[in-house]
Amino acid sequence: MTAADPSPLLRRTLIGLIGFLTLVDLFAAQAILPTLARMYGVSRSAMGVAVNASTIGMAAAGLVVALLSHRLPRRGGIWVSLALLAIPTTLLAHAPDLATFTALRIAQGVFMSAAFTLTMAYLSEQNTGAATAGALAAYITGNVVSNLVGGLVSSAVASTAGVAVNFYAFAALNLAGAALVYLTLSQAPAMAAAAAEMRRSALSRIAAHFTNRCLVASFGIGFFVLFAFLGTFTYVNFVLAEPPLRLSSMALGLVYFVFLPSMITTPLAGGVASRFGPRPTFFGSLGLAVAGLPLLLADTIIPVIAGLTLVAVGTFFAQATATGFVGRAARDDRAAASGIYLASYYLGGLAGAAVIGQIYDRSGWPAAVGVVGASLVTAAALAATLRPATAGRATPAAAQAA
């Protein structure tokens, strides 16, 4: 932050706002999925994959930026990425077909991921100890808030002013994020990489992390957590819009208040993992998400809302735990390890959107919920393989950074 900003509270608020504006586009379009499917005349699964195609860009760019992060400017890379993000967001208002829409969502993912990865690096490098933990917690909380507000804004604007105006509004938010970064983050050079690290090829740096069994397990956990999250929150919109619930487009946006408890619980993940260890924390959070799944099959809205709340709290908590665990389990080159984790995480989201959509179209919602449950159980099984010596108690700073 700038030197003229003396208040820790204000600094954390600004960091959280940057986190919000960075990922506000990522899942907002889910709130208008039924509208988009009708507009393009395609199936639920086809539209679900197109909307979540941003995860392809997120995965690819996250890995590339992590591997090249020692060469990239932080502040400049962040604000330029957010400014460029406004271009595909604006063009989505005029996408003539599903293929164009999908390509633009991938482009959005590239720019969002670049800004996200560089911001995480910036916050880690420009703070120390508790300050780093607080900054990262504020940033991740802002990301969680983006899920709630993004869905509300998307449904409200699209239902009152149309889909095109909705994307214009999000492009304005992209530019606001770029301006906020430009005005509030101080200039900082990229961290110098060690000479040995510079000599290693990108392939060898990636391969080294796959010899660490705990890291490989954490990559798998991330994959199945977002598989479950996107599989649920992409297609539940169709369930809510169809009989017997028949929610309006505006009411679909209000359903995103189920993310409100996650805004409170997610920042606590680091402390819980520090006290009890990541393995029990994974079991508890994933179990909570599984407990919410049967409620999604109810034919009245209150149990469905309760189920969605449990799924959101559990998956966000597990993701926050996994993020912190990757940083501790990596023996070296943590930026590359984080990049691999993010790539696995977002590819899991794309797989969830594709697989659950096909199952929903072919076999119905109960079968789709069953596969979501299987993915969460698989994530728990991977958590069970973590060695006690590595999956034990985190240091306070590392845990809070989760």
C-alpha cells in the first residue's frame, strides 16, 4: 500500500476490495444461467461449460504467471491485467454465438488469474509475519465476497436492464479495480530469483513437486473441491428456476446470500488448521459440505437454501485450508507449487461443470448430487493420505495465510 495510508484497517479494507474486484466476474454469470441458455438456445450442460470456461484461462495463466513471476512487475502487472479484463467482459455483451461466448470467458480467466497470482505474490513480498497473514486473509475474504455480490449484481442488472447492460456493468467494475490498484498499491520490483532456480527449466521445477506425495494429494483435494462447488452452484440455478420451485431471475440472485456465512467462516480456516491440523480440518469441512447435499433434493426452498449454505461453507473452508497447506508442504519454489495447485483447482471446476451437466441432462438432479458427493468423499480420502509429520499443526503465520 502507499506510504500515506497509515491505518491497518483501511489497508485491509482496500486489499479486500481489490480481491473482490479481481474475481467478481468469475462466477457471477452463474446467476443468469437459465437466461443465457434460453438466449443462445442451448442445453443446460453446454451453457454451464461455456460460463465456467473461465476456469481454463484461470488454470493456464495461474501456472504460467507462477513460473514467470520472478520476471514480472507486481503493481503494473496487476492493474494492467484488470484493465485488459474489461475488454472481453465488454465483448460478452455482443457475443453472437456460444463459441464466441466461451472464448471470451477463457480470456476473462486469463486476466483474472494473472491479477490474482501477482497480487498474492505482492502481498507476500511486501509484508512480513502477521502483516502478511492479515493481508492474505483480507484478500481471500474479498474473493469470497465477490461470489455473493457478483451473483446479486448479475441477476439484478440482467433482469431489469438486460444481459448486455449486465456485462457493461461488470466491465466498469474491472476498470474500477485497475484504478484502485494503480492509486493504492506502491511500486515494487519483482523478487529476485535464486541463481539455481533460474537455471532450472520450467518442466523440472514442475516435476519436482510431483515427487512430494503430500503436495500431489493437496492438488487432488483442490481439484475435487472445486469440482463439487461448481457442479453444485452451476446447475442448482436450473433446479431453482424449474418446477416445483420456479424462482424468478431476481430471486435467483437473492439465493446467493447463502455465501454470507462463508464470509465469516473462511477467514477462520487458518486458525482452525493451526490448532487441530489440516487433516481433521479437511474432514470437518468436507463432511459439512456432504451433509448439505441431501437437502438439495427437497421440493421446498428453505431446505435447499440450508443445503447450499452448508456446501458453500464446507467447500470454501476446505479450499482455504488447502491453500495454506500447499505453501507449507512445498520444499522449495512455492510460487510454482501454488501455480500447480491453482491449475488443478480450476481444472477441477471445469470438470465439475462438464461432468455434472451431462449427468444432470441425462439422469436428473439426484444423480448429479450423488456424483458431487462422491467427489467430496474422494477429496476426504486424499486428505487421509497426508502424513502426520507434514499435515500437523501449521505455524500461525502460514495458517492464517490460508
